Amino acid sequence: MLFTPFSLKELLLKNRIVMPPMCMYRAGNDGIVTEWHMLHYGTRAVGQVGLIIVEATGIEPRGRISNRDLGIWEDGHISGLKKLVEIVHAQGAKVAIQLAHAGRKSEVQDTIPVAPSALAFNEEYKMPAELSTEEIQEVIAKFSAAARRAVQAGFDAIEIHGAHGYLINQFLSPLTNLREDEYGGSPENRVRFLDEVLEAIHAVIPERMPV
């Protein structure tokens, strides 16, 4: 079964071997793809991985885990990502991208992280600023814009990072989401941010594209 094809919507994989996203911290502070990324992902495609998921890629500068994360927060990132996709496709593999926002776990220098509530991850992390409802909508719009850029770059699928204590996970958990508005409290309210991120992304990508 491992070496048989797999399909999801119109995405057809030649086998069921998937390389998960792994943070490599090899970009510059500008978040642009480097030759190192071309070699790293191209080599895995040569190795016949069916689907490669590119590492956590920041939808905004303050949403990166570190200053050396890849970025997709501006159109200037598209050309490098497009070249990376073309290299992977040339070796017969498909490629997805993980869209990410670290929230309070961001360690980017010279920025104030944001979160659903003003709770620091621990004493070694900065105190985050609590997002207003207007700012939440701005973050959702940034997820949507990042998805649009991913389509323009030619990615075959999108993965939304909702784990590991990052921003979406912070909204989902009652331990980190102490809000009393429509984005906090009940499970239905805490999942609202993720729901709206997904709706915004599906609005700008082709129906055939898996998320």
C-alpha cells in the first residue's frame, strides 16, 4: 500500500510517502527562499517522496517562530516559492505549504507577539498583546492573503498549522484563551477563529485544492 497512488480531490500522489513540515530556520530575516531550501526540498523529491509539505511559513513577520522562518506575508515571496515548487514538480513529487502563526510563542526579535489573551508562554517568553476583535479579523485576512500567494506559487495543497501551542491552538485551548467575547468561553466560540480562517482560505483557493 505504501507505494500505491493516493488521490484527494484532484491531487494525485504517486505513492503514500509524505514528508511532514519541519522547521529548518535557514531563511534570512526577509523570509525569502534560499538556494539551501531548493537543495533541501529538491533532494527529497529526487528521493521519490510522494508529497512534500514545506515548513511552517509565516503569514506575517510577528507570526514567525523565529527570525529565520520562511515567509509568505508579501508578494515578494512568491517568486522564490514558485521556483521551489517547480524544482519539486520536476522530480515527480507534489508539494504543499504549511501556513503558520506562532502567536505568543513567537521569538522574533524587536516585535511584540500577539495572542487571544495576554498570557506569556513562560518566564522566558515575551508577554503577548491580546488581539482585539478588529485585529483578529486582520490576522484572518493575512491567512487568506497567504493562501492566495500559495496558489500563485503553484502549491498543490495547503496545511494550516493548528497545533504545538501556536496561535490557532491558543484560541482552541481554555488554558490560553480567557476571552469573554465571541472568540472565547464555550468550545463553539474558541473554535470560531479556526473556522473563520478556513472559510477565508477556501474563498480564495480553487475548489479542487485540498486543505
